[in-house]
Amino acid sequence: MKNTLFFDGHINPEIFNEIKKERDFIGYYDLPLTDITYLSRLDKFTQKHIVVVGIGGSSLGTKAVNTFLSYKKKSDRVLHFLETTDPITLKSSLEKIDLNDSLFIIISKSGGTIETISVFKYILSIKPLNKEDFIFITDMDSPLFKLGMKEEIETFYIAKNVGGRFSVLSSVGLIPLYLMGYNVKKLLKGAKKIRSDFFDDDGEIKTALLKKASFYAEYMLHYNINALFSYSELFRDFNAWYVQLWAESLGKKQLHSKLNVGLTPVGLIGPTDQHSFLQLIVEGPKDKTVTFLKIKNFNDTTKVPNKNLKYLEGLDIVNEVKFSELINMQADSIIENLKERNVPLDIIEIDEANIYYMGQLFYYYELLTSLTGKMLDVDAYNQPGVEEGKRILKEKLQNKNL
Amino acid sequence: MKNTLFFDGHINPEIFNEIKKERDFIGYYDLPLTDITYLSRLDKFTQKHIVVVGIGGSSLGTKAVNTFLSYKKKSDRVLHFLETTDPITLKSSLEKIDLNDSLFIIISKSGGTIETISVFKYILSIKPLNKEDFIFITDMDSPLFKLGMKEEIETFYIAKNVGGRFSVLSSVGLIPLYLMGYNVKKLLKGAKKIRSDFFDDDGEIKTALLKKASFYAEYMLHYNINALFSYSELFRDFNAWYVQLWAESLGKKQLHSKLNVGLTPVGLIGPTDQHSFLQLIVEGPKDKTVTFLKIKNFNDTTKVPNKNLKYLEGLDIVNEVKFSELINMQADSIIENLKERNVPLDIIEIDEANIYYMGQLFYYYELLTSLTGKMLDVDAYNQPGVEEGKRILKEKLQNKNL
């Protein structure tokens, strides 16, 4: 991948060294190097339907990869996600699943996520808990882990120091992706490439990451919104993954000042959102940075045919243009337009839509998040703000049963 | 629907009067009163696949309704959307369509939208243009309108003074929805209810709308982000419709000062985004208002079963709770939490997930947009900022062919 910045940022060697030190206690950095032979424990499962039961970091990464690659899927298996307590969605999702030919993967880092356990219990009302049809992925020694041991369920753990939203390259993402037949080695290889570019080389990616993080942090009060404008529908769930990573990691009290800081992520898809959000970027307040995410080679030759339509002669200029060229020319036109308007922007371009580049993108964004968090003086790895809502819910549930 | 505000805003009778006057020249206000007998012209079409070819305002409203109601769909017909120039998505969408049993609805207000005409041309390379399989919806006298007349295609017009993003209750939305068997009369009836609540009564909805718009405008520099936190997956595409309406209407130069103003919409889905964006709302900068959108009655009795799981006894409090209750308790917990944190919030509650309330929601948000636009001193109905990008694209296409 190539990352080109059209704004200036500082290179702060101290921040780089602090991130380097974080590798001793933050687990995601070394995930691309982890031994993954444990995945062979999955080969005994032959079900057609793979059902991920999990929410947030337990599903978003897997979804991002699956949506990105579903167009070239070779497996006969079907991947489903049960994420929500919404009864209508839960029921319509279950209708698409053959319960007698399904492997349920229950994923909860804490082992006690209320949405996940509620849906898990619902599944247990139609299917007994047995080691043929269930897998657990959870923290070592969590309640779910203990249940797995007791019931002899194939149970995989998540390393304690790998946060949910940083877990796509751990068992959380690799297990469902491996079951779906995706080449997870190539996924890790992509991540490893960015890892060594950043930690071992003084190359372009390292420079881009350091400059970008410093610009975002320095101008946080001015540019409080960071839009990711991805030019392909394939990126729709990658955008959602980015939104979680960015919002939940950076929206925090500062460690030293206790000031509430953060940056607001917005996920956009081109060209669709040229007809929606774009007007606000062009003529609204100058409070946004924009990252354009492009696929250089769609490996597709579909063209606009050479049709001349009466009265629509003005659009004959698009005849014989490949759609893959057209979409990238659309991106380039908006880039040119926003450059003229002095919107701080950068471009990430990947060569093609394959799993190797997905691995690069995951690791790139994780590093960017760590760096920006460090510069904003926040702990990028916790989420204390969501605990209060959980406590209130438990109270409500308890009072209900009185 | 009920709208409860937990912040204070002014009631400005002048703004109300200005909006009242707008009814003479802005077309969307009276759409709920329009004669829709023209829809009977559609009864001759019997195709199974209904394919909407359109982008932005030409598809987002229809999608919002279809996603909201698909769970209770009675029709055998299947609705498809061809929105984008992304070649991979275009091809995989076409694979799902039986071309010999499809009605293509080409929708473009200007009649020359480059994405729509490019996809239309592509369809024409596999299917001849004939009056049995095509419908056009466009501005009177647009190039597409003229082509329709020439080729004797069933062509419907959009009133000149109805903007794309305000067009869901016009032929743009009603035609595909009618073909899909949805009760469009009930949709309009819902909109009409809000229309008369606002223009003819001094009731709660009018008060809420006026206060909300004035608060959003007055504190624009402070709260520059407006999150819509919708508690059901059914709202996913309604959120996207809201994002377009809000961003494209309000992100503008002020009419008098030429200052760049605007408010940034964010669409969230609960409870999923409690595990994503919520942390940023709770602990990030206080730059967001939040509207909670709730369904009072899901008409669903699915329960968490009375299962006790070893080690997970702490979650037995959720046993025997209906999922419909659980999701609303989750919303209420977050509402309570954010109230304590002084986040400016309001709640919109609809009785159930039916098309009548969808009509109410559309009209409510359109009015809120008009009011907020008026208070921000912008023209809510144009989109001059997107023209420049289109011009650059045309230039690029022209140079390519030299």
C-alpha cells in the first residue's frame, strides 16, 4: 500500500520510542508473528453454516474481511453474524441458518457480554450445548472459558493484553476466517509487512504514520472529525471497523489533564456518498480531515458500452470507459476539488482487493490509533466510559425481577 | 410518535412563519396531499425483480422503507438497487437479478446523473430499451424525460421544486414502493399527520421541532455533530437517509455572511454501537447532541430462555426477559447515563415498526432540516458544493478521449 499525505506533520522520535516500548505490554503489536498451528483444531468441523455470536470487536473485524472478499469466495460455507438483541433481526437471521448444519462460535472477551450471552442462551433453547456444534473464544479464566472447560467445548483464548477492537488478527478473527476458507496466513503477512515497515525501516509508511498522527493530534480542536472516504462498496464493513477502533480508542479523558478529548470518525463510501455527505465537506465548516482509500486495480474489465442515447449525448464521454477507471477518476476528481479547498487530506492506495492488503490496512490503522492516542495523552486501550451504562442496565434488570 | 427533549430551545414564531411561506415554492411540504392515482399505471407490470437504478436521493428513501419493513414483507417481488460505478458490486448485484423477469426503474432528477446513466447504458448492452421493461422517473423536460417520450417509455416526472433528498414521498419513492406492495397511502398518511401537527396545531411536535432546530442552530459551534442513535437494525438505511438529508442540506455558505456552516450527522445503531461509538460520546469532547430513536412495541415475544449457565450466574437476571424489552432497557440505560453527563439529547419513540410511522419520521426530519437550515441562514435545498467535482470529472473524461 501507498500512503500519500497532502498536509504537513511533525516527526516525533520520542513518540516512536514510546510505541516501541508498548510492545512489551500491549498484545496486538506481535499478533502477526503468533504461531497459528492451533487453527488445525478446527479441521474436524464440517458444518456448512458458520455462525459468529459476538458484538463490537468480536465481530467487526471478521465482517470487514468477509465483506471485502465475498466477491471472490471459494468456500461453500456461509458466514452469519448474530450481534444484536433486536428481536426482529435475531429472528430473521436465524431463519437463514440451517440449525442442524451450523457451527456456533461464541465470542466474548470478558466472557460475560450481555448481548452475546443472551443470544447464546436463546440458541441453547433450540440446540443443546455440545462439543460438536460450539466453539468458545474468550479470555483465559473468564466465566465462558470455565464453562467451556467444564462442558469440554473447543475453547480458544484471547491474550489478556489484546483489546477487543485490536483483536482481528488474534483467534477472534482468524478462527471464523479460517473456517470460511480465507487465507489467514496472507492476512498476517500483510500485517507483518506494515509492522516491519514501521518498526524496522525508516520508510514511507513510518513517516506517513508519524506525520499523520501528529497532525491529527495537534489540530484536534480544529479538525475534530476524520472521514474515511473508501472508494468501493467492498470497504463498507471495514469502515465500520475503523469507526469502532477510532472512536473507542481516542474518545477519552487525557491521562494528565483529565480533559475530555477525542476525534470523531466518519465512514463514507464513494461514489455513493458524493451524493450525500460530500456537500458538507466542501461547503461546511472546515472541521474535517479526509482519507481517501482506493483500489488501484479492480481486475475487472467491465466497460460502459459504446451507446449513444438521444438527448444524452453530453454523457457520451463516458462510453468505452471501464467502470474500474471511472470510479477511480471520480475519486481523483473529488481529491482535486478538496485540495483546492484546502481540506487536509491523504490517499491510501492498495494494489488490489485481496486479503494481504486487508492485513496491511488493519495494522496500519491500529498503529495510527496507537500513535494518535499517545499524542493525545489518552489510554487508547481501555473503554471506561461504557461501564456506567452496563451498570445501569444491570440495575434495571435486577429491579425488574424484584 | 412522541418526541421528548431534554434540553431547552427557543420558540421563534418568525421562523415558523417563514417556513409557512416556503410552502408556496418548496415542493416537498405538500407531497402528502398529492393525488397518487398515477400509480395505477404500474399495475400492468408483472415482473418479479424490481431494479432501482439511481443514487443518493433517488434510492436512499426507498431503501430506508424497504429495510424497515422487509421483515413483514408480503410481496413475492424482490427489490434491487444499482447505485454505484463500483464494478465488483455492479456485477455481483446483477448476478442476483433474473434479467428476463426484471423491471428497471431509471431514476435521475437531472436526467443526466453520470453514475445512473453509465449503469443504464450497461444494462442496455444486455437488454434492449423497450416499454415493457423500463420506467423513467426524472424532471420534466430533462434529457432522460425526452428520451422516454421518444421511446414511449412509461415516464414519470418529479416536480421541479422537490429536491432529490426531499423526494421520498414523490414518485421517486412511491413508484418502487408501490410495486413492492407496500401501502404507500399509509406512508403518506403518516407524513400528513406530522404536517398538520406542525402547520395547523400548536401541539407537542411543533414545539419540539421549533425548540430542537433553534438549539441546534444556536449551539452549532459548540455541538457540531448530531448523532441519531436508532435502536433497531431496521433503521440502518433510515440512518443513511438522515445522513444525506442533514449533511447535504445544512453544509453550506450562509446566505448573508458567506461563512461556511453546517452540522455533521452520524448514524448509529443500538445496541451494536454501544460497543463502538458510545465511548466517544461519553468521554470524548462535548461536541455532540444525540437523538434516540426507539420502537415502543416490537410485537415480538421472543424471550431469553430461563437457562442457568454455570459460572455465568451473574447474567441470570436477563432470563425470561423479552428481547424487545431488553433492547429498550439498553437504550434507556444509555439515555440515563448520557443525561447524567449533560449530553443534550432527545427521544423519538414510535409505537411500532410500520409504514405509517416511517411516513411520520420522514416528514418530521424534513421539517427539522428546513427549520434548522432557516435558522442557520443557509439555502437547505441546493447543493452547489458538489458541482465542482462533477466538472473536474467531465474534464478528466474529455481529456482521456483526446
